[in-house]
Amino acid sequence: MEKVAIFDLGSNSVRLMLVGISSDGSYKLIDEAKEGVRLSENMGPELTLKPAAIVRTIEALRLFQHLYRAHGITHVIAVATAAVRLASNQREFLQQVKDATGLEFRVLSGQEEAQAAYMGVVNTLDASDGLIIDIGGGSTELIQLKDRRVVASTSLPFGAVTLTESFLDKVKPTEDQVKALESYLRENFSSVEWLRDMNSPIIFGLGGTIRNLSKIDRKRKKYSLDITHNYRMSGKDVFDIYRLVRTASLEQRKKIPGLSKDRADIIIAGLAVVSGLVHFTQSQELAVSGSGLRDGLFYQHLLRNHEVPYIDNLTQHSVENLMRYYNLELAHPRHVAKLTLSMFDQLQSLHELGSAERRILEVASWLHDVGILVNFYDHHKHSFYLITNSRINGLTHREILVAAYVAMSHSKPLQANILPHRDILNEDDGKTIKMLGVILRIAEALERSEAGVIQDVRCHQYVDNVHLVALTRHSAELEICDAFKGAADFKKVFGRNLFISAKNL
């Protein structure tokens, strides 16, 4: 197994991500670490990294060395961003780091930083058209997307740390200080020609400021899923939280649920950037990315031999990666998915669901048995937990929940209680879960022996009945008997009697 360590030396913090890559190309996050070092602190107009900040940074890197060496890392990627990029004593600092730790950092240009951030977003979020913003401690990257490709980008020379130092009192900024900051941001946004032409784009946000913003919003809304990636906020949500934060003192900010205490002194400047951009572009939606620069660097490494370094089908890739990494048996879920989708397509006039629900059902079919990783007994419940706590890219939080409930329904009579997630799911979702759950339960029963006994199915609909014909080359008594146990639930959900018979091919 290849083990990759990715160091991200930013203006505010240094971060380490450790990823394991199996021989079949599947991968998993092993560990990660973060230390706030404020490398850009007090750089001043002379743009010099100060001794105290250098000492903090080297100490953090030494700590991280113990972690990545303990994991037997085989490949190291180490990059530095805005603070080091701008530093007049860059060469001396990098030599100090190398002498103290043995690590050789590559300094990314603004364009390279934007490209890595883009790779992190486009390979983990369903981001086709819109605007990516990555707010760091010393720079802010803006990237325009069209059909998943970069059409324009720029790196602005400010971030949460540098803006705080330049404009704001850290304890409690005055109204004039905040207004001066907001005016400065408007001027910078207006100077980007392509940004002026964007009208109400979806904004894909990444970086510590954005993650803290989403956590504050989830806390105040009592959001029932603890998932950052692909969390969605309205423009009003952004403005409301910015107003809350900008009028609070440092001690008050430290007590805001969801806000990291070590970011409380720079959060006003960071949120001023987000709020200002949302206002400038008249954006109605912010999608939060839990993947950013480090993830982008990882995908650049993982896909380095691909002609086009992009993942085409995010959801399929996520599901297959999960199953391969854990060495889950593939033949059974593949055949269950085939039977399930065949039934779904043939019964479309009965359930009247569309392509989005079909994709959800496919995910649930592939992952219905993943809970066996925890324990065979009650594995349907464990499957629910693993699906909602694994990274399945390309699905919204609502779709992840629906897939988890459908997967949970595969071995037990329908009993999904969506009340714990009523802030995300509605009554129609409950009906969808029941319909998809019944289809999956019957299809899984038709693959009871896990030997592919039933090749395919044919569904014939009548006024009061549905006749399911199982096409088989061998005796399918076990499968037919097990599948018929779902007939009562089928009748409850679809209002039709279900009859099942076998036909030899």
C-alpha cells in the first residue's frame, strides 16, 4: 500500500493529511492534523516572516513528523502558499525548515493554488457551473466554472489574517473599521472583470472560514446531520451570521456555538469576504466544500497518469472506492443493483419517480450490506450508519439520507422513522423511501443464495396486480419464497397485489 503525506503550510495554519492508497487504486483518509501557527503574523509592509512565527511553524512540523513517520509514509507532498510566496525572506525560511525537519516545501504560485483548490472541489462536489472561493490566511482564490472546467481565475492578495491585521481591532472592531474593510473588498471584487459579469452564481466555498460558517449555521438550526461537505446555505444565512459576528466582542465570539476559538479573532474579516462576495454577485446559494487544497493535491497525485485528471461519475467512484478499500464482495451487490434497477425501470408508471431517485436506489443497492463490516447481526442498521458517515460524493445530504434509509429497509419489514431528520426530509421523501425500500427488499431476496440464480426479471402490470416473472436457469424456490415475503409491503406501498413466478431460460 502507498501512503501519502500532504503538508499544507498556510498563512494561518499548517495542516497534514495522510491518505492510504491500495494496489487497486482505492484510497482512504488515514489521519489528519492541524496546528495554528499564524505564519503571516506581523509580516508588515516589509513582508518578512518573523522569528516567533518561524519557531511556531517549525515546532508544528516537527510534531507532524512523528505522526507521518509512525504511519510509514512512502510519499510526501509539501507545499507552501501565500505567506511564504510573498515573504522577502522566503529562501532563508525554507532552508531553516529543511535543516530542522528535512522537509522540502514547494511554494505554489497563486495560479497553482487556485488549480489545486479547483481539483479538490470538482472531484468531490457536483460542481458544474458557478464560482469557487478559497479563503486562506493571506490570499483568496476565485475560480469561475463552466461545465466543470476553469474559464477564469484570480488570486487576491488578502486573507482572513492579513485583513484583520490591516483593518480591524481583534477584540472589537469599530463600525468605521468594518466599513473600511467592506469598501476595500468591494473595490477588489470590482477590479476583477469576469467577476463583474457573473449573475447569481452558486458559490462553492472552501477553507477554514467557510467551514466555521457552516458549523455555526448547522448549530443554530440544530441540523440533524454532522456533515460539512456539500452543506448548503442561502445568501440570507450568510448575511445573518456575518451580522451576528461583526457586532460581537472577541469573548462573545469565542462563545458562539460552532465557531472555533482559535479562529475567533480573525473570523470577522473572513466572513466579510464571504458576505461581500455573496452580495457583489447576488448569489442565492453557498455550497460548502469539505475538500480543498490538500484534497486537490491528492487527486493530482492519484490521477497523475490520467489524460484528463477529473473523476467523471463522482457517486459511482465514491461507492466503488468504499467497497474496494474494505475488500467487500462485489458480485452480490452488483447483481442486486441490476435486479433492483430493472424492477425500478419497469415499474416507472407505478411509482412515477425519476432519474435522481434511480441514482439513490442504485447507491442503496450497492451498499445495502456494507453494515456487515460492523456486525452481521442488525447489519441493516449498521449500513444506515456507515452510509450517512461515509463520504459519498455527488449526492446531497437529503439524497444520502434517503439512500441510507432505503438500504436499511432491505432485510426487514419497512420501519424507517424519518422523524430524527425531519429538518432535511419531508413527507414525500418518506413515501419515496418506502417505495424504493420495497423494490430493494424484493430484489435482494431474489439474490438470496448470492449465486446469480435469477438472471433478470420481467414485471407485468394489471389493474390490481403486478406479476413478477423471475428469469432463471436453475431452481429458484428459495429466492421466490423469500421474495414473496415482501408482497404484503408491496401491497401497502403500491396498492397492488404481487405475484411471483419463475421462468426457465
